Amino acid sequence: MARTNRQQAPKRDSRVQARTRKAIVVHDGSAFELATELRQYGFEVAEGPLLAPSAIHQEPGALAVIATRPGAAQSRRLREWARQLCWKGAPVLAVGASVRPVAELFGSRRATSADNGTSGRLADIHSLSQGLFNGLPSEFRLALPAGDRFEHTDLSAEFSATAWSRDGELIGASHVFRPVHLLHPAVLESADTRPVILHNLMALLRDKGGRAF
């Protein structure tokens, strides 16, 4: 498994609070822990699966997180949430089944009937050590739970893949100029990678407006 600095625990950062005071977490029960950690970083968090469109944040620089379980990729409501949140121009973190609809908004290959979920497995991960994966080894192992599979080769030129499994499943990617990030849920479930990912997200929000490049 990846070796990380376990000192990178959530902590308040006044510089982040000054720019990003609010976050909205749209999830189906799969991101309660993530919402809690964002509060520990000093965010005011609105969360839930039934947030009305009027509840979408208007504050510049506010963070939007869309986290969903396997099987939700074809949800019409999920795709509408992705469209509304991404076009606000605020930092967006798409986790799990929300990766595909967010990626497709920016020209990535659309799903076909042949696209199937994958079973859980222990996978070798290749990382560019950039963006949300900054500080992680170029190669490490990760337990990938069963879920919707997204091939890193399906990404449009608007995204740069920052981590992927040896057999081609996308683990992480960032938009080349927008503050939009795609993330496999496995990296947030791992005690080795989760602190690094969240630390890097806070640093990007603080220093680059959420952009990775």
C-alpha cells in the first residue's frame, strides 16, 4: 500500500476558510464521513441527496462534491446535478458513479450498453504524483471495491489522468484548466491515500482556486 505522512490529518486552515467558506456535498449516503472531514477543515457544509436547485452555492470559490454509489451513473437527476454544479465554475470533486456524467460533460466518451461494472480486486496503481495525487508514490497498490468502471482512455483531451490501474481503470483525473476533479472512491476509503488526497485538495483550493495545473 502507499506510504504517506500520517501527520496530514484534517486541520483548520485560515487561508482556506478565507476563500472557500462553504461546501455542498450531494450524496446518497456514501459521503457522510467526507462531509464531516470538510467541517473539520472549517467548511460550512450543506449535504444530502434532495437539495433543491436553489440550494446550490452561489459564493465564489465554494466547493461542490458529488459522491454516489455504483449504479447511479445513468441517473437523470445525477446528471442534472453534475451539469448545474460544473457550470457554476466553482471547484467540483466527482467521486464514484458521478465520475462518468461529469467527465461526459466535458466531451469524454459516453457510456454504452457494453460498459459494465467491475468486481472488487487488489490492483496495482500508476500515479503521476500530480494534482490530488501529489506526494503519493508513482506505483502503489489499492483495494478497488466493486463498482462502475471508467476507462482512463475514455477521457477527453480536457482532462489529464493522474492515476489509473494497471488494467486501465481510472483512479484520478483533473481538468486541464477548470477546477474539476474525478476520483475513484477507493482512494478515499484507504487510510493510506485519503489524508494525502484531502491535504492536496485543500492546498489546491488555497493556492490555485481548486485547479490542478
